[in-house]
Amino acid sequence: MPTHSRRALLLSTLLGAASLNAWARPAGQGMTPDERREALGRFIAKKKFVKEPFYPVDLDEPDRLRYESWVNQLAHALRRLAPSRQTKPVVLGMFKPVMKKFDTAEVEDQDRFLLYLDELMEIFGIESSDGLLSQWRHGVDPRASMEARNAQALAAMTPDQRALLDRLQGMTATNAEATLRSVLGAPQSETEVLKVWSLPNDPASSLGLSIRGHAVMFIWMLPNGHVYGRRL
């Protein structure tokens, strides 16, 4: 699998983890209706589906505009919701028809679309999609706990992978990036919120840190499709 596809998959996996209650309270909780409208206005104004470190895609402009239109139509509809209807069931229910439109999109475009849904969830203070996002993107059983997925990943690890994981067990939210840099060197790709490393002797693996304020998540995407994740 190409490097950029592994990173896109890791990124989408992080979003799946977010949809399964891996994260702290989103920033959108506690917003007033006016503040939420302003946040949605800023979201709508952003140019979307443009090339970024974790979306290395040059879409044809007609496709980019179509995808942007679908996302902005959703945001406009959410912006028109009365405050009494800005609830998790209503918001997630409005996601579903737009997700259906992206069913046939390329996987990288689907992953970038999920990031926009994640932004909208944060604006509305929604902590979890109850598996909606991960079920749509990966077919992940939303009932599967992180502990169960970690147990499967650990059982599938090679001795060298387990040895590396043992070296990283002492990581905390405050020292995780420094620890990974000291062990693995500079990340292959990074933004303020997501940093990804590949292993020189295990290029099919991807390790990442996702950072949301004080919430830091460590994810290891193994070559066999298993995922190990830990909130730091």
C-alpha cells in the first residue's frame, strides 16, 4: 500500500477511535447558539478538499467543487437548525444522506470527508458518533471495545513489534512526541494535530499521535490491518 494511503488509513482510524468515545469533551460543548452559528460560518467559508499533508490529492476542480458543495450544504442545513433541535440524534441523522453521496468516492476523499464531519461534531459538542463514522468507512463493529481491538493487535505483533511497544509503554501525553522522536526520529508527516511515523525495518506499519488540546491518542496501524490504540 502506498505511503500516503497508509497515512490516510491511519487518519481515518483515528477518527474511528474518536467516534468510539476515545476523546475528551469536544470544544463545541458549552457554545451559545450564536457562537455555534459563527463557527459554522467559518467552517462554510473554508475552501475544502484542497491538497494538504494528510490529503495529498489534486482533485479535478469540478470534483472538488461538487464535494465541497455537498459538505457546505450539510453545514448550511445544520446552521438553520433551531437551538432546540441541535441534538446528537438530529445532527448525526443529517450526516447520513451526505455520507451516502460519498459511498463511491475514492478512499482518500472519504477520509478527508470524515475530517469535516469530525469538525462539525466538535462544533455541536458531540463526543461520539456511536460507531456511525467507523461503521461507514471501515465496517468496524461499534460495539467492539478498544481493549478487544488492542488484544487482537497484540496477538498479531511480531517479537520485534512487541519489543518496540514495550519501549513506548512509558509514554504520557506530555512526553509522547519527544519519546517517539527520540526512538524513531522525525515524523514522516505532521500537522499541529496529527503526526505520523513509519518504521525503517517495518515500512508497512504506521505509528501516529493525534493531539486535541490535552487529549493525546497513540495509534499503531499494523501491516495486517490490526490497530493498537491508547489514550495517553
